[in-house]
Amino acid sequence: MTDEEMLSAVKMLVDDERFDKYVEHYLDIAKGAVVFRMWPYADAAWDDVPEKYHAQTVEIAVYLVNRRGAEGETSHSESGVSRSYESAGIPSSLLFGITPHAGVPR
């Protein structure tokens, strides 16, 4: 999946044109989170997320866009609707399955 395809997938899944201008930034944040999870001790930044993690990166970006305006919320109830978040950042369940590497990629 190319960056454009990931961007289109996030926009399609969010399905709200009001957020289109933010999607690219949230996709970058998601990519950074995946790369950091893979190489937690590397000093350099990598822009490329391996193909096998593209769908997971899209899922993280959608989560971040949908949570916009309620950042860090741990509990909320209103009119029978309850919200809470696993953590203030990206939930560990969304990063599950990403294998960390101890070495520096070449």
C-alpha cells in the first residue's frame, strides 16, 4: 500500500470531510508510532513503515482522528453513552503484533 493509498483508506474509514485536512498529520503520527515500536532504541527517524504494518498504521490513524477533541479522556458518560480510553496515547492493543528490533535497520 502506498502512502496515498493509506491516506485514502483513512479518509474513507473516517468518512467525515471536516477531518480531511488532519488525516495526513495523524497518519504521520501513526507511522512514527509503528516505527518507534519497531526500533525503540534507534536515534534516527525512518519514514518507511514495512508493508506488513500498513493496515495497522491506517487503523492507528483512524483511531487518532476519531479521538480528536477528546484527547486523554479516560472516562465520559452522557445520555447513556460511555467513553473511556485504554491510555492517554495510542493503546497498546493497536500496537500489538509489531515486533521490536534491537538492531538498527540498514
